[in-house]
Amino acid sequence: MDQALLDLYNEKILELAAKVERTKRLDHPDATVSKESSLCGSRITLDLVMREGRVADFGQTVKACALGAAASSLMAKLVIGKTFAELRKLRDDMRAMLEGSGASPAAPFEDFKILTPVVPWKSRHGSVMLVFEAVAEAAALAEKK
């Protein structure tokens, strides 16, 4: 197998993809957002509860490739307690990283650097970005309530 593909689908990414957490949808979310990648068909639907400007609860259903699932897995581990501004910045930082115009996200989101092998694979960017776009949109919707 090509080394670039081995780097892309490395052991850590595959491990994260196999163990997506918070896969139970929420009964009374403040916001629900669904996103789909038109290129690959990956889909995510997530529910978010915000309290005092921070994420209090999070649930998701993920039907995505290993890369999208890995991003969703990390998000589930890191999203609780984050503000809308932090989630918007995370989305923007991930987009810049994937486009090659920025570094991987800083603390408290440094774990997303595991996705840097995706940078040269533009066809995979959409699946990876689904969870970041959905979380930022859901947080914005929840804040308006």
C-alpha cells in the first residue's frame, strides 16, 4: 500500500473511527444540525444543549468514512464545556489547516492534529469538516435561543 495512504489511515485514526462516542441522540436539544458531504456521502446529525454559554450535552449519529468518524470521535471527547466562540474558532482553524494555510488547532483542541495527514487529500476534506461545520452551526443556533 502507498505510504501516503498508510499515513492517512493510520492506527490512531482507525482506532478513533471505531470508537465514536456520544452516539445517542438527545431528547430535548437546544439545536439539531444535519450535514452531508456531497462528494462522498458521509453524513452527521448532531444535537447540542448549551447552558450558560457552554456545551452541556452532545449527541450524534455518524455515517461517515474513517476520517469523518475519527473527527466526530474526537469532537465527542472534547466538545463538553466549550463555548460558541471556541467551536467557531476550531472550525476555522481546521479549515485553514486542511487548506494548508494554517497550523493544527491549539489547546484545548490539539488532539485534532491527528488529522494532518488529510491535508493533501482534498477529496477527504468534506467528510472531515462535517462535524466542525455542524457543531459550530448548532452552537450558533442554540445561542440564539
